[in-house]
Amino acid sequence: MQKDKILVIDDDESIRNLCGEILAGEEYDVVLSPGGKEGLEMFGRGDLNLVLVDIHMSELDGFEVVRRIREKDRDIPVIAMTGFGTVDNAVNALKLGASDFIPKPFDLESFLQKIRKNLEIGALAREVSKLKMVETILELNRAIVALTSIDVLLERVVSTLYSTFKLDGIGIYLAGEDRGNFILRKKKKREGAKDKFRVSFREEEVSYVFETKKIKMEDSQLMVPLLGKERNIGFITMIFSSGYDVKEAEIKFLEAFAMQVSIGMDNASFFMAVRDSYLNAISSLVNSLEAKDAYTKGHSEQVAYYAVLLGKHMNLDARELEILQNAAYLHDLGKLGIKDSVLLKPGSLEKEELELIRKHPEITVKILEPLGLKKEEIEACFYHHEKVDGSGYPRGLSGTEIPLLAKILSVADAYSAMISMRPYRSSMTSEQAVAELEKWSGSQFDAGVVNAFVSMLSDQAK
């Protein structure tokens, strides 16, 4: 039996040799390259089953290597290696076409599991390469692994399979937190078709789905297991229209598809853990700021609530809503750099003190820049005190120069401040605050955003 051949590209000799020794010990045929250019030359000779490439290399980095490989071969699995915690590097590699990524320093068992899984995916993709459905796998490969939201991933899976096959319905069940139940997370059914989806299954009821790790066919229902690195993720239930004959080639397609979904689920879980860690750290900073002043305690959380509510009312997508929520929590972070004597002053501020307060957006950006946040998050924080007539700060932008998310944040921030008590004034009623927003609509605030906010509040009151 011919061994799988793996190309390892890394300019760090110790890492390159370590990978070679580990893979050779697993009976793989290993080829080592000390850099990107040499690696691409070796790749050009063909006869490879998988490429393992380091992102950070001096002469030709891994991003360019991945891009050039994908120009020539859309099928071969390419795994990017990157330093642990550099999430953006992993995301960029996946967007360029990498099949998966491995954080360094790597865990041996996890390392080998990813190698085996991607080799299996490559082998299955080759088996079904003559089918039109392989195009779906290849396109989804680039999309699925780069998604960081499990809900968005599930929606993509359901819509793709529903449109690919003639189905009465499709549902995805995921393991619950207690691992004792599998819960329905996403479904879609043909109009007029009977809804056959239960809300949940006990683990013992569906254990047979995972016993052989193979797709199960019962009557017109297909059960596709989703297998993670360390646990059973869940399963996909596909209900075919009566009389539909599922072909062997379609089963192979679904096996490859399920592997891709499993990788996407594992990656999404990883990114969610990183995101939660980041948000917890930011939350601690915000809490330390707001703890200084009883009058502003909970302000950022309230701004986030109204900003996201307004964003949904304005039909922003999931990515924009997440950016808006993060920016709302972060927008006043720069006030950590303002003296308490100024920040907590009960009376009106002197000119010099006002200028100091107006520096907080710039201080916020300086605090956030090392964290590698999204450009839109930084901009929303930096520009939320700009006014549409150009009289705001810190840059005096006007009209369409101000990003939409900053305009939304500005309205939510102002409304939250007005309905809250301050040491120098009483809180306003919602009606009074809305009247102020409308008064300054078109000069301080964007008129369209104000109208949407008022409409949103009206809908909430119904």
C-alpha cells in the first residue's frame, strides 16, 4: 500500500525536523522544505497528499505559499501552522484557501488527528472529483473553515444541503452542554411537508449514529454523524422525498462534507473561546472604569443594548451587530486615562478640562490597537463623538465621512446618558430624551439613524 506523502514547509529547522520525525514515525512519506520558494518547487513536482506550511517565514511567507498552491490545486489539503493566539493569522490563511490550521506549540495528539482528518478529506475529495457536487465541497471548504459563528455555519450547511438534494426536510442536532442530549439547532422543511423533527434526543437513542462513524440510512431518512476531535459534535438528519434513491457517490460526498462541517465546528468553538476571553478582559477594564462613578455604572452595557437593538431594526447583518456590540462596550475605555478630578467633577468643566475629556477617543484607540481588533470596531469607538455638521471631535468629520456604526453608537450613547442621572442634572424621561435627539437631528446626529431609533422605541413600546 502506497504511503501518504506530506510536504512540510518551515524555515525553522528544529520545527521542520520535529514534524518530519513525528510524521515519519507514523509511516508517512515526508518531504521537508526550508522555505516557501523551495516548497513551491517541490509542490510543483506533484505526487503529494497534504502540505503543512508555517505562516511566518522570512523569504516567502505562508500566506503567499497557500495562495499560490490554491491557484494550481483546489483539492489538496493545506494546513497552516501559526503561533498560538494569533487568531487573525489563522483566519487570513483559511480565507486564502488553507484547509485547516494548527497552533504552535502544538499538542502531539491534536497534531496527528488534524493530519489524519485532512488526509481523509483529501482522499474522499479525490474519490468524488468527477461529481458536480465536489464543487460544493471545495467552495464550502473556503467558507466553512473561516466562519467564526456556529449559527452562521449551521445556516450555511442547511441551505447548501437543502439546495443540493431533493429533500422534504433537514435538521441539525448538536450535543448539549451536559452531553446527555442532542438538541435541534437548525432546520428547514419543504412547504407542505410534514415536520418530523423532534426537539431533542437522549444520547442512548442516537448512539447507533456514532458506533461505526458511518452514515446511516433508514427508509427515506439519512443520519450523518458530525465527529469532533474529542467528542461527538452532533448529527445531520436528511429526509428525502419519497422514492429518491441515494447513490453511493452521494454518500461519499456527504462523508467529505461532514468532515468539513466538523472542522468548521471545531474552529468556530475555538474562536468563540478566544472571543469570550477577550470580551471578559475588556469587561473587566470597563467595570473598573465605571466603578469609579456610581452615576455611570452600567452605562456601556446600556449603550450596547440600545445600539444592538437599533442595529437589528436597521437590518445590520450578524457581523456588523457583533462589531457594534463590542464597540459599545469599549467606546469610553479611554476615560481610564483621564484624571478622576476631571472625570468625576460635579460642576461644569473648564476649557482645559473639556479638552482633556475630548482626548478619550484617542486614548481608547491607543489602548485597543495592540489587541488587533477589527478596523470597524476601532473606527466606531474613535468617531462616536463626531457630528454630522462637522462640529464634533476628534477629527471634525461630517456627513457620510462618519462611519454608520459610529453614528448608531452616537445616538445610543446620547440616549443612555440623557435617561440616566448625573451629578450635575436629573435624568430625563424617554420622551424628553427623544425630543432632544430630534432637536439635534441633522446637525449633531444623523437624521436617518435618529428616525430609526425613534421607530425602534415605538415598536418596543407596543
